[in-house]
Amino acid sequence: MKRLLSIVASAIVLATTPVHAQEALQFNDVFDFKYAKSQQLSENGKILALSATPYRGNAQGQVYNLVNNDLLSQVPMGTKPVINKNASWVAFTVKPSLLKSESASKKEKKQLKNSLTLINANTAEKFEFENIKDFKLSDDGLWLAYRLDEKSDDKKTDKESDTKEKPSDKKKDKSAIKADKKDTSYNLVIVSLKDQSSHTLNNILTYGFSHASQQMLVSKVVKDGVKNQISLIDLAKDYNATSLMSEPGIVASKISWHPEQASVAFTAGNYINDDKRRREYQLYIWHDKQGELAKVNTPKENWFIGKTADISWSETGERLYFKTRPELAKKIEKKKYKTAEDLTDYATIRDQKGLKVWHNNDAEIKPREQITWNKDNKNRHFQAVYHLSTKQSIQLATPDMNDVNLHKEKLALLGESNNKHLERIMYEGFFADYYAVDVNTGKRKEILSDTRTRPTLSPKGGFAAYFDKGHVQLKNMKTAKLSNLTQAIRSSFADDQHDYPTEVPGYGFAGWMSDGSAVLVYDKYDIWAFDTGSLKATRLTDGAKSNTRYRVIKLDKTTVGFKKGDTVFVKAINLQDKQTEIAKLNLSDNSLTKVLTGQSRFDLIKKAKHADKLLFTQQSYHQFPDIWQTDANFKNKQQVTKLNPQMKNFDWAQKPELVSYKGWDGEDLQGVLIKPAGYKKGDKLPVVIYFYRYMSQRMYDFPKMELNHRPNFPMFTSNGYAIFLPDIRFEVGHPGRSSTKTMINAAQKLIDLGIADPDKIGLQGHSWAGYQSAFMVTQTDMFKAVVSGAPVSNMTSAYSGIRLKSGLARQFQYETGQSRIGKNLFEAPKLYIENSPVFFADKVNTPIMIMFGDKDGAVPWQEGIQYYLALRRADKDAIFLQYEGEPHHLKKFPNQVDFSIRMMEYFDHHLKGKPAPVWMQKGEAFIEE
């Protein structure tokens, strides 16, 4: 009897407990969603720091103690966290509040200053520093150095007392050596973190702490350049300064301390030459033990180091990597009008011209040539290395092979050059020649040439592997012998999803054994190891049976290769149900152990350098990808962050489900269907279809909580829509026709399932999907409204256009790239017309809204104008949104919000029957502000 009363009482309590009503998302709710930016994990695995950054609002710096798994400290407006090497301190750059920056005038914005918040990772004690330009923490946690964001006082040097300025000092010094405009020196404050005492050095441009001693290097740059100096500061000896270089105009541009010794490398140049591109910097190393400054000679005669060239040591300091460049031609001085005769002198007049000559023999068209010059040639440097043991400099890259894929721990690097293929790239896509480059000697051997295929090189350069003509080829770099590794294996190593008019590529490579004894290769499902001696193949995973794809996860970029006894992490994705797992693969016996599994997507994101600590995220459509911690055995998994607790307040959606349908050629395809939370079986819903190419892999992705060129999925589902993300496949030569057939099949499946209202289906796509949606409505009236972002509408005009961001001619995109025509305009003009929506604008019966940024560097925004004008001429229901100053994707926050609101209003009217807002009925008249 007592038990029955207890149950009744519990029922009464439950019945009277208020149930929180979930709300539909509003646009301003999206602003509040935070993401973990700039994540930093301490090397000892004890501290995690990040900036919790909302889509719109003030960031918050967060520090977590992973030992106790608790939030140690928070920093309002904290960004870009830095943890020193022994994890005793965490520092955040504190930005001005969003209100301050948004409400400030242009002049006032220049006056806004950052500050610095320093947190003791042991006690959580905070220290604040104002007006910070930049800062550095010493590895041992004993020192902080920061530059004050205010002008240095040139009248006072570090150890000089205040003196009255003489009248003669005010006269302009003709011998003054001006610093470069962007080289502003500031007062450097050095703080002892033991007792908070500080010392100030005036006029410091660059600085850096030693990793192995109580020293730092500073470059002092004063206004007139006369007292410029590069000095070594001994922090343990009352900031005693040793001048390494002292001469008018001297400056250290880059500084890099040896990782294990009290030695420092720096590049030094002189402001005396006012043409900074031709200013010759030199590389120096100060060896503290020997007490000497050594100049590192460039490997090639008459080559020099430029101001912007980076320098960096290998992990343990055996090698110093730097960059050099050939001597540049003398700067061409334009003639100027100086005399009356100059005003009628042809040479002087023509020197004032603005002209670019486009010639048919140019390897690149002028926009591309200009971008290449500014990006590559203007400040182009070529990789070199200095070997500390032999004191020898080696040039690794040169103008005829201008790129090496730098991995500072490998003894052989992959070299690359597209110099011979610049013209061909304009219409056939990207080609290059590849080489194996010996780090010790600089000698190179060709791997293969004139190819789209990027090879992989063993760590010591003994072998190379690449995919060619449906198989993986192994090349012995000593003998040049080629071996086909996969011809006898009954498994496809060619990408079966490739639907471009080019040779089918392979699935790629997982890497090499560190000694080069085997290369690890991917097929559709599995990881294979091929012995480079016997050519024997071993399948390391068994994914084909379960339709599961295995891929290696690489968390440590310094790793050279795999070893026989290694255990590596792999991600497993079931290609049917899209579920992911994380597993450990033991390379000794090829045993596989699952460590993270479930109806979620899992991603390993970081591993502590010197500790058994891993960070991962777990996400699904209903679970935000917060950060979790665990050890290598995954026994103790703990959620660390809880960034968006407000999610529980909103009417999110039902669990996404996979829907199967047929592609244009009968292929089995899938799409992700997301129904609103209140959906009941039999309800017919308004549906917005968002697509591009393959989308079903997003089954367990948390939706991006932002407003941009795509629909915000939870915004739509919480307001009564279903969202559908279908896979699309294409037929070469007929991309428009094949994507339309596929989309009709996908939409019809939703109708057949009784989910989609056939009169309330809309399309939204951007760029390539913008093209598809713009084309589809010329072929079918199935869709009731379309929002098309940045579409190509006329392939005949777009073919001979230019991608302004890259400077490339658009021809390659149609002949061999995404547009998939497969032939040039002269070979197949009918295909270009057949696939162009503009030629069939009169067939459109679907309301369409076109969106473009008028600074689009990928698709000429005139393509949108063409389609709009054709639709207008045919008296169709068309609206064109031109966002001023915007690139291919909207970047400005007001425009992102405006477009998102208009997109929702557009679909609300056409799919839900809501009253059309005024802008849809009458447009908006131009008013000059």
C-alpha cells in the first residue's frame, strides 16, 4: 500500500512540474552560439586554453585544468591564447569589446588598443597589462616580454637620463636612415614573473627568448637609424646587454633560437638601401658557448636573403632552414617631368603610361602573371638549409624547381615545379614535374613529369609512389625501376566517385615506414602495406566486408614515418550509414581496436607532445562538438567544454535520417533528411533542398551555427521546414541534364514517402550548386522557389572569362574541371549552349532569386546579370541581389544577416504562403547616401 501511494505521489509531482516549452530559433539566437577557436594544449597535457567565440559578440578566453577537468579561469574578450612550454602561464590577447569597435569611427578604431591578460596556471591568479602591441612568454615561465602599443621616446635610450634637447637637434638630419614604413619600433617591457619587477628597453623592433638559457635577442631601431643595434640581453645578470651588431641602419628582421642550445639565428640587413626588395640581408648565428657571431653564407653566389624570408630550426636543431633569392635586376627609374623640354619628350611622356601588353606567346595571361608576380616573384624566396655539424649551406629549391614540400625532420623532400606547364594550366588544369631532393646535398632526381598526380616520397628518398593509369606505381629512386604494386590485387585503388573529364585519381597514401621498407596505400575501404623490397602486399584493415572506409589520423606533424611496433589511430566511416568510429591499429600484428564508437561523428583533434593526453570531439546533429579528453587507452573519457547550454531551449529537429534514391544513371545515392521536431507521420512539409555534390556524409555533422550563403538548418527546421541534403552525380558533357534528373529523383522520393508537399519544395545552392539550381528550373517546374547564389548562367561567356582571385582563365574549369564539359568551346559549342541556363530563360516558370557579390573573384558577377536580364526580358519572376564589395562568399556581417533574412522571407512566401514583404513586391529604389 505504501509503495502504491509513493508511485501516486511521484506521478503528482511529475504532473505538476512545469515543462519548459522549446522555442523556434530566431536570427539573433544564432549570434550566441560559441565555437572553440585557437585551441592550445600544453605539452604536458595538463592545460587547455581556447577562445570561446560567438558568431556575433565578444569572445571569452577559457583555461581548463585537465587534471581536475574543471574551468580554471575565464577572460572577457580573450583571444589567441598562448601557453608557455612548461605550462605555468597562459596569456590571452584581449581585444576591445564589439560595441567599442563597431561604434568607433575610422579614426577612433586606429586608437583602440589590445591588452594582455596573464593567468598563473597553478593558482589562477590574473595579471593585466594595457596597450599591448605583441608579447612573448619564456619557455621556463620566468619571463614575459611585451611591446607597448605607443610611440617610443627617441630622446631617451635605455640607460640615458632625461636631458634637454638643444635647438640644433631639431634641425633635419640629412644623414638620417629611415626605417621601412611598416617597421615601427616600440618600448619593450620585460617582466620578471617571480616578483613582477620590470625593465624597459626603448625602440625595439624584433625580439625573442632563448629556449635554453636566460637570454633574449633584441633589435633596436631608432628614428634616425644612427644608434640601431642588435643586442643579446642576459636576463639573469641584471639585463646586461652585449652588442652583437651596431651600425647605422642595422636591423634584425627574423629571429629564431636553437631549440636546445643557447644559440640564436637571425637575419640582419641595413636600411641604407631604400629599395627594400633589393636589400640584402644576411643570416647569422650567435653561438653562446664560443662567444662568437658566425655568418652563414648563402649556397649560391650572388644570392641573398630577403627581409621577409623565414628561418626555423629542425626539432632538435641539427638543421637551420632559411630562404634565399637571386640578385634582382636594378630597379627601373621612371623619367619624370623636370624641365619644359620633358613635357614634349616622347620617352618621358611614355614613361607615365599605364599599360599591360597581352601577347599570344605569354605563358600566362596578364591577370595571372600579375598575381604570380606579386605572390611568387616579387617576394619569392627559395628554400635552403644550413647543417650545423658540417657548417654547410645547401640550396634545395631554385627558379627551375621553385617549391619543396618542407618537412624539417625528413632527409628527402618532394620538389615541385609547374614552370613548363603555365600555358597548359590555363585550359587543362594543374600539371607539374616532381623531384626527390636530398637535404644533405641538394641533389635532385626526377620522379615523374607532366602530371596531375602528386607522388609521395619515402623519408630518406629511396622510393617514390604515385597513382597512374588505374594502379599504384613504385619507383626505386636509385635504379629508376618502376613496379606496379596493385595490378594483381582484386581491389580498386581508383576513386569510383570521380566524375570529371580527366584521368581517374587514386585514393591516396597513408604514409611510409620510417626506414622506407613499406608504403601504406588506400583503396576505397582499406589501408594496404606494400613492401618496397619484395613488393608483397598486406591488407592492414578489413573494411570491404562491412562497407567501412579506414583512414590514418595524423596528429603529430613532426613524425617522419611509421615504425613496426607503432600503434596508429585510424578513423572508420561506414559508407552506408555514415557512422564514424575511432580505432587503434597495431602495426606489429595489424590488430584493430575500436576506442570511440556510437551514432555520432568522432574526431581526434590534438595530442599532448609529452603526455598521454588526447582531445577529441563528439558530435551529431543534436550534439555540439564540445571538446573531450581521454588517455591513449580511452578508458577515462571526460567532457571538458560545455559551450552552448542554450541549445536545450530550442526546437531543434528530429533525428536526421538517410533517404535512398537513384541517380541519373540508376546509381544508388543517398541524402540526409532533417524533419522538424513536431513532425507527425503523414504530415506533408515544405522542404528546402540544399546541395552541391556529395552531402550524405554530413549525416552526423552538427549544423554550422552561422548566417551566410547557405540556409541555417536548425533555423529552418525549428520554423516548420524539412531540410534535405542530397548527393548529386554528373555525366561528363551533360552536367546540367544529369544533375536535374538526379534532383528530380531525389525530390520525388520525398513526395513518395509522404513527407514533402509537392507544391512546397524549394532549392538553394551556391556557386556550382547555384549553377545547377539555375539550370534545373529551365528543365522542370517541380520546384516552387529557387535561391541561386553566384551561378554561372552562360557557359559560352564564362568559358572565356577570368577567375579574378587567381588570375586564371576559366577555360580549364569547363574542359577538365568542375563544369565537366570535357571539350573546348570550338569542339562542342552545342554542349556549352545546352548547359547554359540563360539560353532557356523563357522556359522558367519558377520564381528565382539570384545573389551575387560584385567583387566575386571566382564567378564573374556579370553571369548573374545575364541571367537576370534574360529572365526579365522573358517577363519571369526574378529578383537579383547585388551585395556591394563582396567576394564569392559574403564576408560582411550585415550582408550575411540581410541575405539570411531575405532568403527565409522568400521561402516563407513561396513555400508557406506568407505575405510577401515590400521588397519582394516592389523592390527597393536606389537612393544615393
